[in-house]
Amino acid sequence: MSDVHTCPACGTKILFALDEKGTWQVLDVRRHPIFELVEEFQTERGGWRVRRIEAARVSHFVTCKDPRRFSGMHRQMIADAGHTTAGGE
């Protein structure tokens, strides 16, 4: 996979992806299982039925060990990687 970068806050491999709104998103290269809540049901402990969505990439802000440090560098990291937003910012 080309254009893989390293998060300076935690060292995880990340990539930049342009979403449908033209905004750059910082995603983990590693895929994670994610779950969609489908239906709530009642037991003593409560509960949800879920649907597993295999192999999705998630925002690095969710997995970063130091997201506060990382989020402040977000725009600079994108600029350093040579990317611009759809609006040219």
C-alpha cells in the first residue's frame, strides 16, 4: 500500500483518505472489526443484537494512544504528506 505514514504521536501506520465531502480523514492502515447496533432487547443486564462489519478502517483518532497530541498536528501532517482538501486548504 503506497502513501502509508507513521503517526508521530504513537507510531501507528496511518493513511490519508478523502471522504465524500472532500475532507481528508486520517485512518489506521490496520483493519478493525466494527459492529452496528441492530436491535435492543431486555434482560437483567440489558443487551443489543449487533451486526459485525468485517475489516473496516477506522479513524485514527479512535485508536491513537495520544489523540490530543495527534489532533493538533492533523492539518500539518496532511500538508507534510502533500495532500490538500478539496477546497485547496
